[in-house]
Amino acid sequence: MKVKEVADLVGISVRTLHHYDEIGLLIPENTTDSGYRVYSEQNLETLQQILFFKELGFPLKKIKEIIYSPSFNRLDALESQYKMLLERRNRLDKMIKTIEKTIKHSRGEIEMTNKEKFEGFNFSRNPYEKEARERWGNAAVNESNARLAKLSESEKKELAEEFSAIYKKLAELRHLPADTEEAQAAIGEWYVLLNRMGSYSLEAFKNVGQMYVNDERFTKNIDRFGQGLARFMCDAMAVYADNNK
Amino acid sequence: MKVKEVADLVGISVRTLHHYDEIGLLIPENTTDSGYRVYSEQNLETLQQILFFKELGFPLKKIKEIIYSPSFNRLDALESQYKMLLERRNRLDKMIKTIEKTIKHSRGEIEMTNKEKFEGFNFSRNPYEKEARERWGNAAVNESNARLAKLSESEKKELAEEFSAIYKKLAELRHLPADTEEAQAAIGEWYVLLNRMGSYSLEAFKNVGQMYVNDERFTKNIDRFGQGLARFMCDAMAVYADNNK
DNA sequence: ATACAGTATTACGTAACGTGAGAGTCAATA
DNA sequence: TATTGACTCTCACGTTACGTAATACTGTAT
């Protein structure tokens, strides 16, 4: 299928398809000798998934990260998207209730507080950011765990020692501000080590840092090396990610 | 109410409020001596209306036109917005049905055509553009009619003669292409005359031209001066609007 | 006086295309 | 074969609606 056929079938513009190709979000499986894009069945399925995310307010960059993450599972994603779409409908239902009331209010039939007038209103950029982070923010972590499971005992031991060494180093530095050169050098090593295990984008790295303080299991585990280490690492990882964008 | 209070109540950013003030979409009723914006109850009601339109995908520029048109009626608008929100929910319902089916398809439980995979998908920029044009595209026409009703008989007669004169002139030119200098000069006079009656933005002018061919009553009335005059005027008005943007 | 939260303006940057231009491709038709 | 009209490509500027950051002022509680 070429661009017009896809665009008409799907309800988007040709320009959108071009754009998605440019940014690597949806790359046609083939091109003709003349350079025409040819989309496959698989491309259409990916496009459907992209558009569900788009409907939910996800930025394209984030959609790309999610879909092309090694641990992406289509059925899992569909099920999560389904839940989020139901939530979206609930929110719309609330807005509809609000406008019904507003019409009555406008006719002088009922009274309404200011709060009621905006019930169901949510114009944040990506209302599902939190859910998404919880659902897909762990992708790199999951990948790491998968790789870890495949290592031999001696390899695991060696890796554990590397982990310990960096934890200890970071523990010694934890009283410094998170944005110092020393702290950042050490956290850079942490970034490299993590990326030997999984594919951590800078954003994912930052999210993982957040997980260290939000998830008690991580906090507990990390703070064994020094009280407050999890907090320190979280901060340093955020600075690292922001400084290296 | 100041910006933070409004932003928190409504679920938008302070920056959005600034922006709306800048573009003249929502101008706070008062400002403090220090220059702080102070929003009134009336401002909140307008904001609510703005946000319903925003939810429906209307561009801010269009929202501004609608809301500040002299013939804008709040209750009428709420009722139309209500209908459009219901339509939006229907569309979302369709998308939810589609994802339900897609999940089953993914599990191998059912088959699905490509068309079915995109049932309910509509990513056009403003899905309600047509409804809006029909509903509010007539604003200037309504205003004209209101003014006309207030004229004395002699004023009406004089105006009718002016109208006839221009119709006749245009009828003579109707065999020319719509974009010729002569045609455009005459249609310019038509624009001026209409704007003595109501507030026709260029876009509204273009919409009205479209109405001449879409609405049989107009077509019939205008074509009395010459077969095909409505079509010709519609085309010329579109060219005029586009060339004078 | 200080600190902190809130507020203003200015202004550049971002995301996601829309739009237009100019040129090539393809298939039907004369 | 030439023509026509629909389709396609790339390039690139423009648009929309803010997000973000900087700098400075304001207001209130301690």
C-alpha cells in the first residue's frame, strides 16, 4: 500500500506518514525503484498502535521509545491502551455531565460552584504520563533482568562486584551536591554499567533514578551502602540526564 | 481570582492563561496595581466555553471568532457543544470497540480487515469543522439580517437597489474567470457592501460564498440575475478572501 | 529584614505537522 | 508516441500553542 491508500484508510494525512518515516517512527517496509513508500501489513499494525498512543496524548518521541524498546509486547500494550482509553472515556463522560449541568445552570434551573463548572477538565499534555511511566518506564530494567538471568554464576559474581564497587564509590561521594564533577563522573560510570545490561535512554536513566526513591525495595537495597544513597543517586542521575541531552 | 488559583481550579497552566490574554482570547476583567491579572466570574464562564471548544479540537483563532462574534449566544453554543461532545464520545466508543477486537485478533480469536482495524480513527485537525461552519458560519449573516430588520422602509428600498446594482454588475461579469481584475473589483464592492451590514471576516466572507451554492434558496435567489451567478460569486469570493489574507 | 511563594514580562525553543513549490512517476487515453 | 491527470517525492518555510528559563517585582509570614 502506498501513501494515499494508507492515509485514506486510516484517517491521517500523507504528510503525517512522511513525517513518521523521517523520524523513524514508522518506516515503510519497502520502497519502489522510483522511491515510493510501500507499507506492509506489519506497518499497518504498528501504525494502529501508534495512533492509539496518539489518541491518548503521548508525544511521538515517547511512542517511538515504547514501541521500539526490546521488551515491547504488543498484546500487553494493547491491553494497557485499552484501559487508558476506557479512562479517557470516563473523563469525557464527566465533561459531558458538566456541560449538561452548565446548560441547566444557564437556564437558571440549578446552581453550580466554580469547581463543578470544571469537573472532568484535564488539559495536561499527556494525562497518562504516570501510568505510562509505571507501565513502560521499567522496560530497560526488565531487559537488564532478562540479561542477568542468562549470565553464568561466575559472570554474575563478577558483575555483582562491579556493581558493589560503584555503589561504594557513590556512597563516598553522596555528601557532595549531585551536580559536582566527581559525582557526575561516578554516575556516568553507573550509566555505562547499566547500559551494558540494557538499553537505557537518558530519559529512562532518569526514570530509573526516580524509581530508586519511589520504590522502597530499591531504596532499602541501595541505602545499605550508605544512608541516603538512593536519594543522592536519583538526584545525580537526573542531573546527568539533563546535562547530556 | 489570580492566575494560580484559576490554573489549579481549571486544570490548565499559568502560561496558558498568559497566552490567552496575549492573544485576546481571555482578557482578565481587572488587574491589580502591581499588574497582577484578576479573573472574574464572567471570565471563568468564558474560559469554560473556550475549553469545551478546545476539547473539541477548535483552533484558538476560530474559538475567538466564534465567542466574540456579535451574534454569539451562550446557551445556543452550549447546546451545540453538547451535541458535539456526544459525537466525540461516540467516536471514542468506536475506537474502544476497535481495540477490543484488536486484542481478540492479537490472540488469534477472530479475523479483522484492515478497514476494521481503523474503525473510529479520525485525526483530522478539527473534526467538527463542518458542523461549526454550518452552525457559526452564519454569524455575520444573522447580524446582517438583524440590522436589516431595523431599517426603515425607505432605507430598505435604497439598500435593495444597491444590492440589485451589484448583482447586475456581477451577472455581466460572470462569464469571466473568477480571478480576473474586473471580477475581483466587483466582488470587492460586494465585500464592502456586506460589511456595512455585518462583520464579515475574510473567512466568513468565503464561507458565505460557499453557502450561495450549498443552500438552494440562495442559489435560486441569486441566479435570478443570471444563470450560474451564485457559482461565479462563490468562486470569486473565495479568490478574494485568499488574495487578501 | 528575610524567606518563600506568587506574579509579571520577555523571548527562545519545541512538537507536529500544514502548505507550497518544483520535479518525477504511472496509467489511461487520444 | 504524446498528453493528461492523479499520485509521489524532497525540500523547506510557516503555523499553532504553548513549555521553559531568566530576571525582576510583589505579598505575606516569621
